[in-house]
Amino acid sequence: MERPKVGVGAIIRRNGKVLLSKRKNTHGEGSWSFAGGHLEFKETPEECAAREAMEETGITIKNQYIAALTNDIFEKEGKHYITIFVVSDYESGEVVLKEPEVAEEWGWFSWDSLPQPLFMPIQNLLKQKFNPFKQQARISSMQEQIQ
């Protein structure tokens, strides 16, 4: 197994719901996950969340902040990720399936009735009793930390 990679999950809120996609052709196939992907060189997690939201769905987001981290080991696939969850609010655009090779569909879901099965990082996030609609400790942005 190689060193862990850094993944970013964009928890996009709109009208009391969050946006999820059903994964395909990648690890976690058939499970539901947030928009997201790999953190790129010199990119903040907040920038990554905005980029991935646009690339995968065509929407823009605002008010991004780092809210939680998970340690995710995919034994079967031989992958290890540290996942940074960025909470944000929907800003504009219509959700479009822009990457049909990696997602079957997108949908808005209530936090208390998420579709199943969930992608492992989200399962690990829920074990922390995380809720993006309740006031929780905010992890300062990477940008704030380097200034």
C-alpha cells in the first residue's frame, strides 16, 4: 500500500438538503458520495471543493469552510485516503451530470434520510456524529493558517 492521498468531499447545502451522486467505474462503485476528488498541488481544500463542484455538476458554491476529516482505508482496493470535508452553500447553476463515466446520477437528499449505501468516507463521517446543518467547530481555512 502506498502513502495516503488527500481527497476532498464537498458537502453542498441547499434548502435543507445535500447533493450526492451515485458512483460508478471507481472505488466505492454503487455507493453515494459528495462532489469531490483529489486535492491538487498548491490548491486549498476550499478551492478544490469549488473546482470539483463545477467540474462534476456545473454549479457554483459559496461560503466554503473545512468542517471535518476522516481516515479512510479501502482494503480491497489497496487505497488509503485522508478525506477533508468542506461544507458549502449552493450559489448558482443547474445540476448537470457532467462526468457520466464516474457518476450515474445526482440528487438532493435530507441529512436524516441519506440514500444507501453511502461511500465509506461518509460512513466514517457519520460515526463522528457530524451534521452540516448544526453549529459545529469550524476548522480554520488553510488560507487563514498561512497568512
